[in-house]
Amino acid sequence: MNYTEQQLTSAVSSGGLRPVLAGIESGVPASMLSLIQKCWDANPQNRPSFNDIVLELDDMLQQRKKMEKEDLSLHQPPISHVHQVMDDVNNLHTYQEKINWSTQGECVSKGASFGVHSGFRMWLDGFDDPLAYHLVLSWGSFATCGRRESMEDMHFLMPFLCNEKDVHAFGIFDGHRGAAAAEFSVQALPEFLKALGSMCSPADALVEAFVRTDVAFRDELDSHRKSRRVIQKDWHPGCTAAVALIVKNKLFVANAGDCRTILCRRGCPVALSRDHVASCPEERNRVVSAGGEVKWQVDTWRVGRAALQVCLSVIFFRF
């Protein structure tokens, strides 16, 4: 079951929600299990104070150190075994944290387009109206990770795309389960968009850029999994995406996932896109038709585990 931070707090404090605590068969010391059990006591009066918790943890730590010294004196593990364990840990850490997904996204997208950019003449000629309004463009951005430990969101601001004074692109990516998909997409999607400028209309180019980024990230993630021989079935990074493309005085927007673009017209908001959320009947039907699963959980519709098996590639499944 998935909760937002606010929903989880409410469920624990007023709904009586409690975790399934580990048993002795898990290998966790009995003293730790006992402490956890007391901390989750339904009666607040029976719960230990913070100072009591610190004292008990300190006592456990001392006992642990004493046991480790005794174990070392009785048994010294082979050096090769220690090195193997360290290699496995380092490999896992490198796999998930050390890959530069921004660089990967840029390299993959440029390689796929062969570094060729023939300009946006087809786009510009299609909107060649001498009487058309000439917009005055200004832009800016602000980003913060809020209460999260790390930043998982990315954005790009590309006015005068490829030095073309009448073409501008802006995008934002809301990362989930890490920043990998957002970091990859913020580099890859603009490059795909540039490559498509001479091949199709602005609207079609946006759609194709989303699809190519989606496929490229999935392939890149699978490639790293295979080459590093690390299997993490529960690690499925993803992101939402919202991109605006301006060609002369025409605005095109595209979005995927739980995000939206809004136009402010004379002080009034105008929605330019529709969120891909499970609360929308059309989205629920689409997910189910594609083999996904949607369930009512807590207070809203949520996509089940079956739809969370890929990364940016499930941007059309993921909400």
C-alpha cells in the first residue's frame, strides 16, 4: 500500500496503523525486537522516552562489540571471503549511486541522432505569418528538495534552441525512486527534440522525443543491470515529464505522468494538459487494458505492482 507522508502520519496517529514487526526468526536480536515492540505500543504511556531508547541502544551496542571481539578471537574469516563481500557492497553502491545518468542521457541521445541537426526550417516555415504576434519571452526557475534528503527533480531551460531566435524549449521532470530517470531525461529529451526538428511537426516531434527518451532510458538501465551483474528487482526509478515548446507565436505542450502545464491568461489559469492519474476513469481503463492493475487504497485510486515494472518507460503507466 502506498501513502503520502501526510496520509501515513494520519493513518498511524488516528487510524491505528502499525507495521508488521519482524520476528525472532529474522535474526534481529531479541533486545532490539523488544525495544521496537515497546515503541509501537498502542498506549503512549507505555512507550519508552527518547532518553530510555538511547540508553537501551547504547547497551545493545556495547553487547554487540563484546560479542564481535569474542567471535574474532574464535574465528577469522578467510581474506578472500572478506574481499568478495566488500566487492559486492562496492558494486551495489556504484551501480545505484555512481552512474552519471545525465552524461548517459546526453551520450545516448546524441549517438542515436548521429549528432545531426538540420535546423527547424520546416517548423518556422509552417508558421510564417508576417502579421502574427511577436512574443516577448522571459524565463526563470526555482528548485528545492523540500523535506527530502536529496533532490530528485530536474529541469531544462533552453531559450533560442540551437541559436534559433524563434524556437524555445522548457521542461521539468519529477523523479521517483531516485533521480536516475529525471537526470537521464533532462539531457536526452532535448537532444531528441533537436534531431526531430527537420523530420516532423512540432507536435509530432514532442511525442516522438518522449517515446525515444522512454525507450532509451529503459535500454540503458537494462544494459547497466546486465553488465554489472547486479539484480535489484525492487529498484525501478522513474519520473514524470512536462515539456513546453514555443515556435514563433505557437505554444506546444506535452506531459506524461502526474504533472501539468498551466497558462496564465489575464490572471486566470488555463489548463493546457491533463494529469495522467489513476483517479481519471480513462486512465484507469487504459492501464487495465494494457495489463496493469488499479486498486482503491486509503482515499484514492492507485496503480498496483504490475504497472511498476519499468522506469521512465512506465511513465505512461506510472502516476
